[in-house]
Amino acid sequence: MSGRTPLSAAERFWSHVVQGPTPTDCWIWTGAVGDDGYGRFWLPQPDGGQRAMRPQRWLYEHLTGTALTPSTLLLHACDVPLCVHVDADLSVSHLAPGTHRGNMLERVQRGRHRNASTALRTISFPRSERVRLSRELREAFRDHGWDGDAVRACKTGITATTPTLW
């Protein structure tokens, strides 16, 4: 043993988060990203093993003291899969408890589903593409800190090098 005190779960969690400068900005997870494009937070278990969970679920339970059932989802108001901006005040929080049905309704309302009129950027990406985009976003924040342009590009697909229509 090195003699160092291990970090608490909260200290480890926050070491993987880059918060935006304003209260309404996303908080981007820069830790592990699973094969679904969402973050993973590893928690030591009493038997010596580890358990992975989505970091936003851990933070929600940690801040509110409320355990989420497996069927309860945390729905992103910001549409950024790596955002972990959870607050007990739902008017500030980017994530709120919801259902699969509610998530599917939001998906349609926000144009994140495939149909004849959906913009190419917001159609349902193949899983591998979602993972690639999440990992690119994570690396941008790991390497450069807060980057509002990267969040906007994640949401819209529009970057400084995207050609204009005219």
C-alpha cells in the first residue's frame, strides 16, 4: 500500500466532471464511456469487486438520497449523453426522473427519431457512431476543459468548419 487515503466516491466522481461557467451549462463526464455512448462510474463493492453505473444516476441518488428503481430513467433536457448536471431543483437540473415512454415521446418531440423530414444530424445514429461522438466530446473536454462550442456541436452537428448553405 502506498499509505495514501483512497478517494471517496464523491471525490472520484468530481475528478471526472468539467462544469460549464454558468449555472445553466452542462456538466460533462470525462471518465469512462460505455458502448452505448453514456458514461460509466465504477463503484467498489464490499466483496472487493466493482459495479458500474451511469454517473448521472449515481449523482442523482447521492444528492437526493433517493434510490432510482431500474425502470426509472433520467431524461436529459439538454440532449447531451455525457451531461451529468443533476440538481434537486428540477428547474436547474438537466436530468429528471422519467419513464421509457416519456423518453420516447421527448425523442419524437425533439426530432431525434428517423423520419422523412428529420435533419440528418438528429436521426437515430448507429450505436457505434453515438459512442464515437461521445468519446470525441469527452476527449475535447479532457484535453481543453470547458468548451461551449463542443457542446453546441454535439447537439447540432454544426462546427466552425461546417459549410454554410449559401
